[in-house]
Amino acid sequence: MKTISLALLLGLSSFCRAEDHSKALAVAASNEVEALKSWRDLLLWYQTYPPRYDDGEVSEGISDFIGTTLAYQWQTLPELIELTHQHPSYLNFITQHLGEIIGCNETKIIIGRALQDCPIEGAALCTTIRQNLSKSAAPECLPEP
């Protein structure tokens, strides 16, 4: 009986440590999203945290970073192009977040830039960005043809 109780306590202790570790990872994932400064930072976040941490406020923070960066820091697009060529699954991660909470103004800016200011080496990425935003955005958020 003592052996079973000890095993049960050790198992429960391991479970509690795992739960504490999971909570600590969730807090770290959230804190790191708030500190994102570059596409490389976001790639490192994507490679570090399992998909289960990409939900709720964290997911919104990622979408906000992507939308804001594409709309107001278009000059960083070459870095994103390079990283998505090196890590193809990163492109899927980026496109999943396109349009989630991106505002109308940002949507119009991003689509316009993807049409007019896309470097040749980023043509496929710009097309993907434009298509995903066009599908997910409300009609009033799309630029006039």
C-alpha cells in the first residue's frame, strides 16, 4: 500500500509540475508576443511554442503584429520573403493569421502595397497575402478596383 501511495504521490507531483510548466510556457508565449519587433522574432516564437499556445489573446497579438507590420513597415517585406523561403511552414502560419483581426484601413493598405510595391522575388508571397485578405475581409475593407 505504501508503494502505491508513493507512486500515486510521485505521479501527482509530476502532473502538477507539468501543469505549472505549461502555465509558465503560456505566460512566456504571451509575453514574447507582446515584445515582437521583427519577422525573425515571430519565426522564433513560431518555432518555440507548440500550436496550443497560439489561441485567444496570443493569437490576436500575433495577428495584430502581422497586420501592423505589413501595413506600416512594408520595408521589412524582404526579411519575410527570405524567411518564408527558408521555412515554408512559416508562410502557412503567417497566412492563417491574415485577416483575423486586421482592421479595414490596414487591409486596404496591405492589399494596395501587395499590388503595387511587391519586389519580384516576393510575387508569390504578395499574391498569397492579397488573396487571403481579399477572402477574409469585409467588402467595405477592400480597396476600390
